[in-house]
Amino acid sequence: MFLSRRRVRIDTERLTLRAPQHGDFRPWASLRQASVDFLTPWEPTWSVGHLSRKSFTNRVYWAQRSIHNDTALPLFLIRRSDDTLLGAITLDNIRRGPAQAGTLGYWIGAAHARQGFMAEAIAGIVHHAFHVMELSRIEAACLEENAASRGVLERSGFKYEGVAQSYLQIAGRWRNHVLYANLRGDRRGRTTAG
């Protein structure tokens, strides 16, 4: 399958955010495997073939189609100093027309957590979404007890908006999520969960 390539590259202070490539399979699978205990409490249950080359190849093709069709922007976090894959961030469910919105999701490998990389990636993709893609609203959701994710969203300018009941299946169970949003030109002031 060949799609015309619309390349997206976002550079931040320490990172390059770019679409996954076939050559990323080994670093991706190794990072996900090494971080399994760190990631699985916060993610949908991994399929049996989650870390397989076939699964990764499907992800690469999905990323290419999504970028081409302007329905999602799936990017890997690459540390520029040594070209190390640190994690991923995706602006998904992009809605055009009157909504001009998208939903943010992300993960980072355990060895790279709490070093400011995800906050840097969020700042880069938010700037790109508002100033290049001309979106108006970016939404994000996380489990209520995920203090690290809630903290990075709040520090990144996202405001608490409420709770969605049975929002996603996480680790095999329907779970409530807290909802956040970042608005272009937001003048709401700081909001936090009650």
C-alpha cells in the first residue's frame, strides 16, 4: 500500500516527534516489553500479538493512513541526543467542521518517566494542533487515580471538566475517567478536580 506522504515532524527542546516507521519495531517492542508493569495498569488489555512485528506493521500503516486522511496524528517521541525512542503521543479522533477538536493519548517507557519528556511532547503537539492544524479544542482523559497523568495534563494547560462513567476498558474492566480539555485562547483560569 502506498499513500502520498504527508510528513509531520515536530521539534521541541530535546525531542523530535515523528510518525512511526517500520525500522522502529525493535526499539518499540523492547521499550513496551521493558515497561509492561508500568504501562498495563493504565491501558486497554494487550492482545496476544501486541508486541509482534505484524501488529507493529499494522500500526505503521494505520499511522500513515490516519495522517494522510487527517483523522489522527500518531507520533513517536525520539530523544534527539541519541535517537532513542521514549514513548508515543497521538492526537486521535480529529473532528473537523464546527468541532475542530481532537483527543490526546500518550505513553512513555518506564525508564524515561518523570523527566519532563511527556510535558515537552504535549506542549509540542498542542502548539502544532492549534497553530498548524487550526484545531480549537484538545481533549484528554485518564483514570482518576493516575496522579502522574493528571499532573502532566494540568501543568500543560489542560483544565478539568468532569468524569465520564465507564469511559474505556482498562486492564479488562470498564473504568470511569476524568476528563480534561485545552482550548485555543482559553481564558477559563485554573480548574482542578473537586
